[in-house]
Amino acid sequence: MTFNDIFKSSFLDRFDAVPLVDAVLALVLACVLGLFILLIYKRTYTGVMYSASFGVCLVAITLITTLVILAVSSNVLLSLGMVGALSIVRFRTPVKEPLDIVYLFWCIGTGIVLAAGLIVLAILGCIFIGLIMLVLSSKKDREQPYMLAVRVENDAAEQRMAETLEAAVQASALKAKTVTGEGTELTYEVRLRNGASDFVGTLCALEGVEHAALVSYNGDYQG
């Protein structure tokens, strides 16, 4: 192989398939929009433990998607091979929060639109989606469901507890009831009235009520 053969290589012919200016501009915009999506994610996050690694993934996915689509758009054969390669990829990390999936698709969609050269659409789309997410997240869910676990000694105590609970909360529904030799365990889905949770102490003070515990949940109870 001579130097002439090297310089005539088809690999070097594709060296400028994607203009350097276009690639740099697309990646810089992808980084900026990825950081914007990360900012919206932090502002709308409602969980307790924020995952910093997931935030990094949002920016990285935007960049990687832009890079891949830039490469695919420059070569038809490469696009077919890329589809086959991506079809064997399997992601086994569980996504517990449904909104996390929304942000992942948001990053992927932004990367695709940017790499396609639709810069205005990508920027306006990110701003519009970000505003919608902020508006929806700013409205506090006053009907957030809670799980109430109560242990009573007998039926009379259960009756007193149920009457007190009905008067203290906005709505309640019995989800599970377990009767043992030591007493009865009751699990309710409740919706608080104006966020007040002091009724738990009132329940515990009732005669025959051994303990009461109130925990929030996302409504995915299965029983």
C-alpha cells in the first residue's frame, strides 16, 4: 500500500461528509439545550432523592443523539447499519418515575431535531415544552394520595377509628384488612383536607387504637 492509496481511501473521502462548522454548532446547541432540559428537570423534580447521575445522562443523551444523527444523515448505508446496531441494544436500568421517561424522550427528540438542521424548531420546542412542564409542576396536587396503616384491638375500636377518620379527611377508602389473634390491621387510601395530617395523633389517642402511620405514595398500590 502506497501513500497514494491511503489518500485515496474511501474513509478519507468521508472526512468532510459533515462540515466541521455544522457539527460544532449542532453539538454546542445540543449541550445548551441539554443543560436547559436538566434545569427544567431540577425545577420540576418532586422526589426526595435527586439523582445527579440521571441529570448528567440527560445532557449526554442529547449530545450523543445529535452526534449519531449527524453521522447517519451523511450516509445512507451508515444509517441502515446504525438501525441494525441499535436494535440489539437493551437497557436494563429500571426507570421508576414516569416523568423520567418523558425527559429521556425529550432529550432524544431534541438531539434528532438539532441534527436535522431544524435549529429554530429545536429551540422553540424546548422553550415551549419547558414552560408547559413548569406550569404543570407549579400547581400543587392538593389531592395527593396517602396510605394510612392503623392497628386496632377490636371491632369497637375499628368503628370509632373509622368515624374519626371520615370526619378528619377529605376522602378515604379501605384497601386492605388483616385480622390476626393480636388485633386488626387496616390500610386506607386517604386524601387529606388542606394538607392537615394532625388527625393521625387523634387516631392514636383513641381507645383501642394501638398505632397509626401515614405515608405518601404515587397511587400505584396493588392489593
